[in-house]
Amino acid sequence: MRLNILITASEAVPFAKEGGLADVVGALPKYLQARGHDVRVVMPRYYKVDRERYQLRQLPGVLVVPMGIIGNMYCGVYQGTMPGSSVSIYFLEHQDFYGRDSLYERDNQGYLDNDNRFIFLSKASLELCKMLQFTPDVVHAHDWHTAAVPMLMNTWYRHDYHLSQAASLLTIHNMQHQGSFYEGAMDVLGIGWHHFTFLELEMDNQVNLLKGGIYHATMLNTVSEGYAREIQTPEYGWGLEGVVRERSGVLSGILNGVDYHEWNPEEDRLLPANYSANDLSGKAICKKELQRALGLPQREDVPLIGMVSRLVKQKGIDILAQALPRLLELDIQLVLLGAGEPWAHFYFGGVAADRPDRFACRIGYDNSLAHRIEAGCDFFLMPSAFEPCGLNQMYSMRYGTLPIVRATGGLDDSVENFDATRRTGDGFKFWNLDAGALFDTVGWAVHTWYHDPEAIAALRKNAMAKRFTWENAAEKYELLYLEGMRRKLGEERFRQVMEERTPPNKKRPRKETEAYQPQA
């Protein structure tokens, strides 16, 4: 059955990226299209999105966006395609909102008009359907930036010809960021102040866009089953756990996939040597070259541990900092690539200067170096305080680099802990968020490296055979879209639509009592 799907988000690879949200929006549409669906993507045209490089063409006319008390605002629309596919992506050009150096903030402070910027994105995404004469079956919004979409669909656009029958899905990538603004944002939303209650948008006397989206969305999901459970608890719900529990009947978790065209040690052009599970000789070359490039002693016998991360508390860098002096007493080498909080730049940079024999640090992000760390290291460290999905642990497994992770969210879902008795698993996990647990688990991995090389070989074989595909994730999203349509349209109308769109040669007899059964 062919579905019309509109995906709206604040970022997408390769055009603009701050986090894992961009990876999802950059990959999922292509795999949905491969399943036969008509998928359209819409996002802002930040000025880093070069019109010539991506061969964007401007659509005729301007898009009129009603912005409540502000009045009508206008933007240009550029059309391009997602690289490696024919999926159409539409860019909203508005210089005052998106003509800036960064996506969300400057000097670690969010832009003061982020409320207007992303209410505009939400409304413009829906207005675009009318400009394109596109009638979506499902509108798929992501995080707080477009969380206003479900509430607008249920209010302002509830009688709109193109949108009144569409279901909505809100994907939560990170509950910590909720889009909380002063109450005057209600006048910009323009949906009426009777929605400013504790049952909808109000939280702590402010407008909470994510909260409103959670209440209004037809369906909800997060990027792992573990995180879907965690956000219903005070530890991970950031004050919205009660709201999520109330809507848990429509909540599910779908683990992200990996683009194995980019992350494949057998073909990766960014590596000094390629290798496979059957021939790891190239991995030894990658390790030696990484050590040389970072100024570490070129030792084949020492376990090399890598970390590529934003240097923020969410990623556990505070407990890494506490554990680092003890870790460097072990016979290991550790490499760190990332940027984030200023104190971390100074601290880890200072340790690297003091211990160049065992610790190397590069501040910033370098995609080529990230690939070489994945390939050249023996272990990959992710001590996250919380991790909705995580991708580096998945990359690491493909490269035969064993993950050492805190068992939270997607890390817990994707990594199987080492069982020394049965020689099963593909990594090492710890549960307590403290420096002692981190140190003990790294020590466990290092002890295994030095005293049980056969176990390390078995773990590598298991890890390199594991796959997290977008084909699998897209199939699960398709089922979620169908369930959203059933809930939005009602059982009878949903069955009618299914019959109308199913090719005659694929129809099968069905009992009147047979209902659509989604898979969680």
C-alpha cells in the first residue's frame, strides 16, 4: 500500500547536523521510498545549505505562513533531492529566522527567538502541503522543533482539505530538550488560550511545545525500546514522565539503523587499509597508523580505546574525567575526539599534554579521524548518562571494535554483554553512573584482552556479524504509520482506504471481523 508521508524536522544529513536527529531524517525517507511510498521532507534552509552545491531550484511564488499575533509571514521554497535517492526535500528560506551561523544557539545560549523560528517551521511545513497540493496520510514530526505540528493539525488545520484526515507521529529523540518558552508564544501559535492548561501546553507557567506535541500526536515513538521505557520514569522523563505514561498506549521504540554504505571497513575509503571479519590484517594497519597520527607509541600489544563524542554531561564525560587518572595507570592507550563544554576542552587537553604516551585528545570534529578511530581501536567507550539510541556503538561493532557502554537506552538494547562462560556477547556493559563502575568495566575489558585473546576474537566475530539496518527500521515505521491511520480514520474508513489502495492482484479474502494488527 502506497502512503503519502510528510517528514518535517529541523535538520537532516548531509545538509545540516547537530545530533542523531539529522542521521534519522537523512536516512529514513530513502528507505521508506524504497518500500514504495511517496515521501516528502521539509526543513529550514540554513545558510550553510548551499543552493548551488545541492542543485536546489526555487519554486514559483511565496509561502504565506500565519503567525498569530505577528500576522502573516512569508518565505521562499527551494526543492532538492536527498542524496542517493529521488526523495524530494523542500527548504524554507527566511533570512531573519535561518540566515545564521548555527542552527539553535550562539555561545552555548539558545537564540531568543527560537520559539518563533520553530513555530514558523511547523506552520510552514503544513502550509507547504497546500502549495504542493500534497495530501499526506501521515505527518511525521521530530523533537520539540516540530512538536507544534500535531497540535496545529488538531486545531488550526483540523478542517483543512489536505490535512484533516492525516495522522501524526511525533518521534522523541531527546526528552531533555523540550522547547519551553514564555507564555506569549500562545499568541503566535494562534490556537487559543484555552489550550494553555496543564493538560496540554502549560508547564511551569510556560509554553512547552514537546508536552503539547505528546498530548496531541496520534502516535509517539522514540529511537529505542529501552528509551521508550526510560522516559516514563522521573530519572529520564525531565518532568514529562507523567504525560508520557498517560499516552503510553500509543508509544513505541524503534532502534535507528546504520548506513552501511558509509560505515563498512571492507570499503571505507577513509581508512589506510580495509579489512573484513575473515581477514583482520588491515585492522592492525589501521591501529598502527592511528597511533602514529596521534603521537602514541606504536604498540600492537596494547589495547587501544577510542571515544568520539560531544563533550557534554549527557555523554558521561564528567565520570570519564573522574576515572581518567586511574584508567591511565592501566597499560592502555586512550584516544578522544570531540567538542562541547569548555572545561572539558581544557581538562582533557591538559591530560593529553601530561600523558602523551597513553592519552591523545583532539578537540573538534573530524569525520575522517572518526572513521579511523572506529577502525584502529580495539575498544570503543560510551559512558552515557542517557542515550536515546546511539550510533557509534553500532559503527564500532561493524569495525570489530568492541563497545564498552553504560547500559541505558539504545546502548542497552544494541549491545549484548560478554558472557565469559558461554563466549557470547559483543561488548562490555555497566549500569551504575559513576567513575568506579566505568573503571571496573574498562578493567574487565582490558583484563580479557591480556588474558583471554580467544574471547576477544569471539566477541569481534559476533560484533562484526551484527546488523542494524534501515530496511528493518523503515518496515517498523511503516507499521506505525498504518496504526496511526487506523486510529485517525477509524476502523471502517481505514479498511476502505486499504482496499482502495491495494492492487487487485495483491488483495486477499478477509473476514468482516478481521482487524489490522500492528506489531509493536
